[in-house]
Amino acid sequence: MIVMDRMEWTSPNGRRIVLVEGDITRIAVDAMANAANSALAGGGGVDGAIHRAGGPTIMRELDAIRAAAGGCPTGSAVATGAGELLARYVFHAVGPIYRDGRRGEPELLAGCYRKCLALADERAVRTISFPAISTGVYGYPQKAAAEIAIGEVRRHLERPDTTVEQVIFVLFGKGAYEVYREILGE
Ligand code: ADP
């Protein structure tokens, strides 16, 4: 898919949030976040697209993490290299499966974004892309998820000590893009 649309927001300290509609595997960044599962086993959706485009080395690294740690808890993320992707790292975030919103889903989803941004700072990452974590098969309502994603990223970009200069939300489809555009514009 080609990139079809784009919107930018600049924070008072000069850092940027960029929205694009498109395929996350096509956009060059320092780090790319993935919507993974707690078994780190690979799957469909954006996870499948990232592994297909990145090649087998990413799964080999995840195999090692799984052997050592057993997986990744919901609300957190682990880092690997990016194989053949246009990135240095992939951060595999495990979003919550949405049930009714009263089982800690908001805090777990926020945790995914916070952990990825912390992994980014540890690696001096300047540009990072995110898909809309948990809003596919995990069923998180798009608007509520976008409010959390944008809120966490804005808060992080205000920190004087972050290395992150630009966050790109890559939205799959016009509907998801429009949801983010509305919230970012508020
Ligand atoms: P989850 O299990 O966390 O819900 P999914 O992969 O099912 O993960 O969906 C997460 C989001 O990623 C959905 O909004 C889906 O439309 C989107 N998505 C799927 N493929 C891509 C892609 N290639 N680039 C960016 N976003 C994608």
C-alpha cells in the first residue's frame, strides 16, 4: 500500500507526531513497534506483515528471548533487530485483549507505549513508528486506543531527556487514520 495521507503536530519543544495512512513496513525509522502476542510466536495482522518483510532473523531473536524469559507480559514489549526492514530495531509490544474496558485494558495499553518509548530512549532512537496496537484482532475500540496512544506519546515527547524526536503513527486504512486525525487535532 502506498502512503496516502499525512498530518503533523509539533510540540512546544520542537518534537513531532506524524500521522500517515499506510503500511508500517514501508516507512523508514530507527525503531518500529509491532503488535505482538505474549508468546512472541508471530501471528497475523501487522505482526505477520513485519515478520514477512523483515525476514527470519527477527523470529530467531524472539526464539532466544522466549527460551530465556518465556515470552513477554501483556502491557510490555521486547526489542529485537529489524532484519531486512528499514529500521534498526523492532519493539514487539503485547497489547491487551479488550473485553469490557474494566480489566485493566487502558493501563496495559498505555504500558505498551511507555515501554516502547523507554526502549527507544535506551537505544538513542530518534524516530519510532507505531501501529494501532490492540485495535485489530484484540478488539480494542479505535477511539479509546488512539486517545491512549497519543496521550502517552505526547507526554513522553515533553520530557527533556528523551532522545525521540519524531513519532510516526502508521494507520492501516482511512477509518483508523481519521480517528487519529480527529484526536490529534483537539
Ligand atoms: P492486535 O492483535 O494488537 O489487535 P493486529 O495486527 O490484529 O494486532 O491489529 C493492530 C492494528 O494494526 C490494526 O489496526 C490493523 O488494522 C493494523 N495493521 C495491520 N497490518 C498493518 C500494517 N502492515 N501496517 C500498519 N498497520 C497494520
